[in-house]
Amino acid sequence: MSAEAKQKGNEAFSAGDYPKAVKQYTMAIRMDKTSCVLLSNRSGAYCGCGKYEEALADAERQGTLQYFDTPPNSAVARPP
């Protein structure tokens, strides 16, 4: 289940075990490919591992998903 893998990723991240957090978030993303939160979390875990290219890729993908998932009249700032 996605929530279980996310929770394990959160626990690993909090403990500073970033490689394990990446693994758990990746498993969760496989089950929920459109979760902005999971991509953001994995991006942070990649940063913790020093894998900045992967972190940037997740951050960009998360931003794209969030942009297209935001209703047009919402209060969330949208890029021009």
C-alpha cells in the first residue's frame, strides 16, 4: 500500500537513512504515480544522498503535476 511505503520513507528520512527513504518513496510512487507529496519527499531524500540531478527531476515533475492538478480558479499561484 502506498501509505505504508510513504510512512516507512518518512521514518527513514527522519532517521537520516536517505537511501532507504528513496527506496520507500519509490515504492510508494509506483503505486501512486500522481502524488506530488511523494515526489517532493523523494526529492528531499535524493538531496540527502547528494543525488541532486535526481532531486531536481523529481522536483520538476512534482511542480508539473501540481500545476496541472490545480483548479484554474484556485488561490494557488500558477506560473504565467
